Amino acid sequence: MTHVSLKDLTKVYPGSKVPSLDRLSLEIPTGELTALLGPSGCGKTTTMKMIAGLLTPTSGDVTFDDRSILREKPEHRGVVMVFQNYLLFPYMSVADNIGFGLKMRKVDKSEIDRRVGEMLDLVKLPDLGKRRPSELSGGQQQRVALARALIVQPKVLLLDEPLSNLDAHLRFEMRDLIRSLQQEMGITTIFVTHDQEEAVVLADKVALILDGRLCQYDHADVFYKRPANEAVARFFGGQNFIPGQSSGTAFDSALGQLALPQNAITGKGTLTFRPENVKIGPSQTNGLTAILEDRIYLGTQTRLRLRVGETMVEAIANPDEVGDFEVGGPVPIHLPPQALWVLQ
Amino acid sequence: MSDRLKIFLLLAPALTAIIVLFMGGLGIGLARSLNYMPVIGLVDPNFDAYVTVFTSQEFYLSFLLTLHISVTSTVLSSILAIGAALLLRRQFIGRAIINFLFQLNLTVPHLVGAIGILYLFSQSGSFARLAAEWGMISRPGDFPALVFDPYAIGIILQYVWKEVPFIGVILLANMQALGEDYESVARSLGANRWQAFRHVLLPLIFPGLLSASVMVFAFTFGAYEIPAILGPNYPAALPVLAYRKYTDVDLEARPEAMAMAIVIALLSALMIFLYVRISRRNIRS
């Protein structure tokens, strides 16, 4: 049960002028599962290593329950980090790998055996204790790495890209396992990923870091509905950005005048809406006529490139809805006001 | 052409050299050690030479000295090489230069190094003279005997000087390939610095360390020139003893020399076997 806070955490690597991480402040409540999301090189792994004590911050602080931990050695912080490539010790059996942390704490051999057995059951690998890591599949290695971390009952668990090395079907299995273990043990968990899908699927809250700076820290759905700025929206797959003027209730732009949802900002801004929120068919509200420039069939959906006047609009639709429209011909579309969001 | 044949043909030149030169030499040596030399009329093989070898006290003293030289040199070089590799894998200013200096004596021949040691450490060498000059000892002859001494300190010094960079370079490459993440994992699981080294890094670099140190062991066990230059006269290291027998004016001593050479070969094989076993058991369990 540990509340983690990062206060203006900054890291400038020797010989570099640009900080790899620039004044990151985050509050991670007890028992929550938080994602640090960002492209590679954005400073998220650096953040993890500073929390784990494997790197020293240039400035700023890390506190657990309001107590700074920066002076504590890595082995005394109660933070365990699970690396992306698992890093199981290749010369040890699975059971010895899992029991490693207890052995380092000089726990009794019989006690270690008992708890390793429990852990193997927990991660659903009851019969594999005697195997070598090289004899396991990627998914199994991931479970062993997780078991090896959880057996020491860490205050804070750090996961580096926990799902990215797994096949699609294993991802959901592992997601469920991580979530259920994390909830059961109530461990404050932080994981880093470059994959927005992984972040959304796994985390309670997501912190998006771009170029070493925190861009937005929110529940996952907010990133899709109300992104903080264009960079955030683009990172989450946003493609439609239309400059114009907001009156608070309507938006004037090259697309004409569009009705806005309540509480929209006023003044100069950029209108954004997600491709999947562009609806096919005519409507009284925010109805437009577009020319179909291109269409790409993707199986469960169809991607459309539309042109309204001189403005390009990207849309994703159900293949059934767009069956008859031909490239070069007109398509009636509308943009529901609640799907619109104005960026400053 | 089948793969097997292809592999055989590709290996043929190396195999020929090994079989003809190495096995051939060993075969002739074995024959002579058994007093079998048809050219001079000896056609009834016997074990007389081996009996002479195994009943002489000098042989056992020489064996102990040789074992002491190889074990001490190998262990010391390995420990120092690990330390050096641990330092050199870090990032620091001037690392490239230090690394270069560290590897420099890989290029210096053993013989040259041995003569250097002789000049520096013998009782008439530079250090003895300096120590006498600065009044630390009353005359150079009082300088502790580090060369031609019964503990073979000069020999071990020379081997360590030469072999630390050899093992170190292999370990450094090994460590750089591994990175530091395994140790980070160990630290975050609760291992302190020493535990992370002992239980994670050491076992991981162990295969490299073992092959490098076995080479050092085998070399120091069977090498002639360094103990010949820096070693005590009695007991002499085994290879020195064998060579002395071989060049004895008495031709009768030749089978004995050969017997000794064969015994050295067998002993070093046995020692390597034991060394590998013992270190495997202790490092990786």
C-alpha cells in the first residue's frame, strides 16, 4: 500500500544538453495501475529506473507515502522492476529464478520452496519449476518474471512494456493475469509502453510523455475524447485537425459552421474529431457533402479519405455503410456535436 | 556432395596438421618413453623410464612447484582480470587510453617480459638498487628474493602481468555484451552489490572466464621459458626438468625426459578436468 509521487523529476545524462526527462510530476495513488506512455526515447524507462534506484535523478524527488526514497539503495526500496525481455537468469531453474529474491534475503530454504510453489500456482505454471528458462515460451517466461517480482511482495511494481513481446491472443491473457494479481495484492504498479493500445487496455490512468515532458495524465478514454493538444490527439490516432474560430456554441472553419457540444472553449482554435466518429449519411445537424477520394478495405472496417471543399477528412466506417459509394462520387456525412473537440 | 563430406574436406587441412604433428609427436614421444627405438636396436618396450620418474623425489617436488605456479597464477590473474573488467566497463573520461594501456602487454612476448622482470626485481635489479640507494635496505643483495626463489614469485609475477589483460579482454567483451540489466534485475529483487556480482554476473561470465583461465592454466603448467629464466634451480618446474633430462649428455636419460613429457601432458589434462569440475560446482550452483 504505497502512494508514489514524482516531484519535478528531471534527468540530464552526462554530455547531453537536453534533459531526457523534464520536471515530471505525477501522483500515483495506492494500488493503482498507471501507464507511462510515449514513443521510444521519451524518457519513460529513465523514469522507471530512477524510481527503482538504478539511475540517479539530476533533480527532483521521488516519494513513497510522502517519504523521499532517493537516498535508499535499490535493494532497500521495495521496488521491483520487470524488464521487457524478462531477463530470467539462464543458468538457474524456473524455481530458483522465482526464489532468487528470497534467497538474497536469506529466507529459509523450506520457506522459499513453499512460496515458490504458491507463486507457480498463482501464475498457472505449477509443473514447470524444474525447467530452464530457455525451455519456456515467451508467455511463460513473462509469467516467471512476474512471479519472481511478486514473491518479494514489493511496495511498487514496475513493468517495462509488459505486453509488447506477446502474441495478440496471449496479450489479453497476460493483461487479465497482471490486472487480477495487481488488484489482489494491491500493489501500486507503474508500467511503461510505447503502445497506446497496451496502455489503454491495462491501465487505470495513463500519463502521456512526449519529448521528456508530461503532456496529459488522465483516464484512458479522455485521451480519445478530450486530448490536451494536437500532439496528444495525434499520438492516439487523431488525424483530423481543422483550424478556425469557436464562438463557444459553433465552430467556423473551411467546413462551414458546425455546432459544438457544451462547454467548448471560445476564440481561435483547432477542431478535432476522431475518424471513427465521422458518420455516413445525411443529417440536419452538422451535415456535409464530401467527395470520396480513396477507400481502403480493412476487413472489419473501411478507411475513407474524404474531401469537403478543399479540406481533407479521414473517416473510418463499417464496410456495410459504404458499400455503394464510388471513388470520385459524393458521400453525405455528418459530425455529431458531442464528437467534436476544440483544441486551443 | 553431401554435407558430411563437405565438412570433412573443409576440416581436412587442420585435422592433418593436428594428427600428423601433434598426435605423431605424442606417439613418437610415447614410444621413446617406453624405451622403444628400433633405430638404435631397442625393440622391447618397457616402463623403466616411468619407474625412474616416479621414484625420484625431484619429480614430486617439481610437480608441486609447477602446480603452485599454475594454480596461483591462474587464480590471481582471474581475480585481477575480473576487477579490471569491472572497472573498464564503466564510462569514465580517459577510458579509451586506459583500455589501450591495459591491453598493451598482450603484444609483448613472454620472454621479453621475463627479462624485464629480471632487470626490475632480481637482487641486482633496478628496484633492489633503488631500495638500497634510498636507504630502505643496506645493500642490493638484501632485497627480498623475488626471482630464482623457492616460491616462484618472479614467475607468478610475470604470468599475472601477461595473463591479466588476456583474461580481462575476454571478460570485458563478455560483460559488454551482457549489459547491466541482469544486475539491475538482481538489485531490484533485493540483492546487494556483492550478491548481484556473486549470484548473477559471475555465473553469467563464467563460461568465458572458464575457457580463458583454462588456457592460462594449461599454458602455465606446460610452459618452459619463464621458469627456465626466472625459476629456482632446484626443484625446477616440470618442463624445465624434462628439458634438462632431454639435453643430458647421457643418452640413457632421453626416455626419462620423454616419460616426463608424457606425464606432464596427462597431468595437465587431469588438472584441467579437476579445475573445470570444481569451479563449475562452486560458481553455478
